[in-house]
Amino acid sequence: MKAKLFLSAAFLFLFAGCGPDQQAYQSQLQDKIDSLKLQNMELNQHVEQLQKQNEQLRRQNKTLAGLDPQFRYENLYDLQAVNIHNYTNLYDKDDNGSFEKLIVYVQPMDTRGDIVKAAGTVEVELWDLNQDQANAQIGQWQILPDQLQQLWFSSIASTNYRLTFDLDEPIDDYDQPLTVNVAFTDHLTGKTFQQQKVIESR
């Protein structure tokens, strides 16, 4: 009985006191409780978000699993050819008779002849076939997929990838036709489509 009375007295002394130290301790304890409640709420919200994302991914995987592989990987846009638009030519940016740039307009085409924004790597070569073999190549460039996606260009006149290249040396005498070669490697299927076009001064 005495032990119970002693414990009761100690309990009242510790928790019923109204001293400054006790009040500060209770305030800190309440702050910690509030902080833990907030963290718990944020964690619950994060878990709910992850559950929603997981459900979305599960539905996507289920949809993809039901698709025929041939359809999934080759027939999304069914690339069949690449065209070099007629606007492709050398460019005199200073209008001084010296051509410093090559601008190439590339159009990936599907089976219906529609232009599609296919992802891929583009390799471009510029040749002067009137020169001997050692001096025939004027320039060679490569555009990677992450660069290519930023070069999509659409206007009333045309829709295509617009590729601009600086020539190592300006061409002052543009009086003979030049040849542009384009190799487009489709990022989806790995197929490479080639095309070439003769350009001349206008």
C-alpha cells in the first residue's frame, strides 16, 4: 500500500507540475509529435502515389504483352524510305557569294508515303564527283537521336528534319553540281535507309 502511494505521489510530482522546465519539455514533446504526424502523412501520400504509378505500369505491361511483337517493334510507324527535300542546298549566310553552310531537309516516309517523325541517327555526306576520289568528299556529319528530335521543322511548304552543317571551308565557286548522301538508321528497328540528291546553284 505504501509503495502504491509512493508511486502515485511520484507520478503527480512529475506530470502535474507546472514549473517552467516541465512546460518547456511538454512543448518540445508536442512539437516532436506534430512533426512525426506530418512526416507520417507525407509518407502515406507518397505511398499512395507509388501505388498509382505501379498500377499504371501494370496496365501498360499488360497491354504491351498482348500486342504482337511484329506490330510493337516495326509497325508503329512502318518506316520504308527517306526522302531528301528539294530545298536542300548550300547556304550563303552573308550573301557575299561564298557558301558556308549546307542545309539538308530529310523526310522519313512510311508505306503510305506519309512523312513521319521517326527517331534515328542521320549520317550526311557532301561530295563533288567532278574531283578525283581523294578530293571528292567535301564534308561528313552525324546527327544522333537526341539531337535529331530537336530539329523537326514544319511549315506550310514542307514538314521534315532540318539539318544545318558548317562547311570546313566555304565554297566560293559553286558552278558545278554537288551530291548529298543521306543514311537514316531507324532507332526503332535498326534498319538503315539511304538516299542521295544532286544539288546545284540556283
